[in-house]
Amino acid sequence: MKEDNTKVMADEYDMKDEYDFSSGVRGRFHTPKKKSTTIRLDDDLILFFKKKSGEQKIGYQTLVNAALREFVNHHAVE
């Protein structure tokens, strides 16, 4: 008969009582879920966000998302 070594192997990977996360980075492996959609924006808005994105060195869609999020936060129903 074959001996089962599962118990021995599992003991090697038991959780410790404490872990040190003092140098950990919150959200390091988290990627927010994005949804692809198509919206039609006026030319002047696209130019504005693309100009700002070039100045700030971030994507213009990131700026559009931030602007929309700020609007929603200020107009949310309480």
C-alpha cells in the first residue's frame, strides 16, 4: 500500500501566528475592473482632455474618468 504524505506536506505550509506587513504596499496586485464602451464626445472636450493629459503625463481617459467621478461625487443622492 502507498503511504499518504499529504499531512506532512501540509504541515510545511501552515500559517504563522503573525506576519509583518509593515513594508507592504496596499493594492499592489489589485487592478480595477474597467468596462469598454463607446461614447461620443464633442471635439473641444477631447482636445481639452488630451492637452491636459500631455501636460500631466497621464492618459486622457484617466482624466475623463476623474472628471466624471468628481461630478458624480458632488451630485450623488444622499
